Amino acid sequence: MSTGERDTIATDTAEPQSAAESTAETAGADKPATTSTNRRQPFPQGFLDTISEGWAERPESLPAARAQAPYAAARRAKLSAAFPGKRLVIPAGSYKQRSNDTDYPFRAHSAFAHLTGWATEAEPDSMLVFEPTSSDADGESHEVTLYFRERADRTTSEFYSDATIGEFWIGPRPSLAGVAADLAIATAHLDDFAATDGDLVVGADDDLTRFVSELRLVKDEFEIAEMRGAVAVTAAGFDDIIRDLPRAVAHPRGERIVEGVFHQRARSDGNWEGYDTIAAAGPHACYLHWTRNDGAVLPGDLILIDAGAEADSLYTADITRTLPVSGTFTEVQRRVYETVREAADSAFSAARPGVKFREVHEAAMRVLATRTAEWGILPVTAEEALDADKGGQHRRYMVHGTSHHLGIDVHDCAQARREMYYDGILEPGMVFTIEPGLYFQIDDLTVPEELRGIGVRIEDDILMTADGPVNLSADIPRTADDVEAWMARLQG
């Protein structure tokens, strides 16, 4: 079923049209229709005369404010204080077309969701507006209003004729009063919103875009709890994958089976995946963002699974485990795997409050340079490879960074300044990944044949506290021995 009103080819499914079009075409039934799509059929007059009648009353009971409301209010207060006298506009965004009259599922812009607390329920095209005030009893410099398209009365043609927003098509939409109570924020109809000269708009104004990104660097209690929940669902998804791994082995596109098994868990216990699942078996594990997932899962190979469940609040986990398809690592696979784990553990040990974020990456790189030099696959010594200006030879086997911030975006805070991100100082409340890897591509002649086609990554989600780092995903087995025992237990 379409969620849009774009022109389509003819099908057996009738599309809606406006009441005016329907009335005109019905009145002139002897004339050919002139609609813009041949899927549309005219509504008969009897339908138009009766569609608005016979509906039960829908009394509305206003909800109590959701748990996230005070946290979102505190975030808005910080934004208001940073831009006194400026009119700020944070759009939720609109539907994005997938094909013809089919749209991708709507997801609100992360800054909008973060500042409103409105997540999966957010309405497309909504606007959060900070209107500057000369003075305020509470000392605030803005009045904040959430503009969105309130549900249409059933006496309007929108109710039945608009496939994008009509309730007959997509279900009930929220009321202004209901959302105001739920989010503890003033609301107004989208028709009342008007852009003005001088508006600072997220995505268009660099300073505002940077600030709302940096605002997410340190998570509050609500966000941390949501991250823990997303990790728990993700852990259950990895268990599901292991239980169903024999089915993946039996299918010619077993990677798709792995992807689908995780999707079922993410959708049933969360909202969605936070990003496209990577289910990379055999040499596909050496392609860092392999999301085609159309390959076979073969006994004797490794499968690298990078997956994260997104909670209904839109906060996502981001976890990678590399599994031996047969349940047991070969000697060479184990050597590579345990080296990557050593690098991850070294990075974890380096992560402390007051340490620069990039030092986490540097700790992992020291391990990988040392081990690959010991294996004789570097053309230089480990010390030479680690030289900031002339080195980097070991990076051939791990070109990505070791860590990124994590939260309402899988790569959260991406518009933050370098001095606040890569060169920033770790603080309690920050959530980030640690994810070193080694990837020896199938045609890489710089490594022995026994290493070619082996790709390993281990990724965990880390919460920084005043006492040091906490691995939120530590309950998902990490060592080679624990992974083998995990697989044996779940597969019986």
C-alpha cells in the first residue's frame, strides 16, 4: 500500500483523490477522467455524502508527561542559553521517496528527537521553534513551540483522500493537546508556522548544527538507560543468530538469513536496526561496510556480524562479534581473533576520564603494529609503523578508527568540532565504541596465504563513568574460548 500521492502505473488498487476531483468527475461521468495517475478512481456521490457520518466519538484522555520530558527540557534550556536573541528552527524532516509512490519509513532528525523527546511517534514535517523573547519570568530567552500537523477532523477530505497523512490510510494521528501533555511542551498547528529572515536552521546553519551535535557528547541518565536497553536487545539478537546458524549454512545466501534473524529481534523488541546489519562471512568480512549480505555462510569460515538494535526512543547499540561458523576457531583464526581482542582490551584500559579520545585508538594501534610486525608482515618495525608522520604501514590491515561516539545516531555527534571529538577529553556520561579489527583481503599478497580472507572485528559499547569505563556489552562473550562455549551452549 502506498504512503504517498505520486503518479503510479495502473494496478488493481484504487488510490484516493480529493473531494473536489471526485465530485467533478462523478458529475461529469460521460467525460474521460483527467486525474494525474491512472491508479485513482473517482469516489461516487454516495460515498462523498456519507463518509463523514456514523463515527463514534473519540474522547481524549491527556497523558502524563513521559519520563524523557524533563531531560528534553533541560537540553532545550542549554540550546536557548547558547543562542540568545536568535530564532532557532529544528525540523523533523519529511518522508523520503524509496520508489515511485513508496516512501522509506519516517525517522525524525536526531536533533529534533533529542530536543523534543518525540521519537518513533514523531510527525513528518514538524518544526521545533525557539522564538526569542525580551524577558521571561524563568530567565529563559526563548519561547519554544512544537509545530506539527494535527489529525484531521473526519469532516475533511484529508481523512480519506490523502494517503500520506489521512487517518484512513495510516491510522490515528496525535492531537495538539495530547502531544503537549505527553512532551510537556507548547504545541501549535503546522499551518501556523512561518519561516522568517534570519532563522537559524539545523542543517543549514553551521553553528547551530555543531551545537546540537556537541550537546549529545555527554549522555544524561535517561539516555544511558536507553543505551543499556538497546544493548540488551542486541545481545538477544546475537543469541538468535547463533541458534539459527545451521539454517544460514544450509541456504545459498546464508548472510541474508543472519540479517533476517537479527531484524526479527530488532523489530519485535525494539524499533528497528540502528543501521544496516553487516553479516559478512568468509572474505566478505574484510569489506568494512559489507551490507549486501548475499553470500554463503560456509563451515570453516568466520562470519563477522556488526549489528545494533534501535530502541523506540531511537537510541541504538552498535556491537560486532566474529564467530567461527563451525563453532571452533582454527589455529590461525584464533591467533588473529585474540590479537584483535588484545587490542580492544588495551584500548579499554587506556580509556579514563581526562584522557583524550584519540588515545583510545592509539592504544589499540600499538598492539596491532606490534603483533603484525612480529608476524613478519610489516616492511618496517612496529616503532617505525607507529611514527605519526612516516609510519602507518600496519593501517593497511585496519584502515578505520577504533572508536566513535554512540547514542541517538550510530555515529553520534558527527558534526562536533575536532577539538571536542577526536581531540576531546573523555568525560563521565560519554558513550562510545571500541572496535579494533584486522582484515586480510583475499587477494592481499603482502600476507601469507593462510591469513588471506580472514577478517575479524570485536566491537563493544562503552560508558565512561567517574570511576572509569564500563563495557555495556560485556555479557556478550568476547574471548575465543568464551565464544566457542557460547556457540556450543546455544546450538546444543
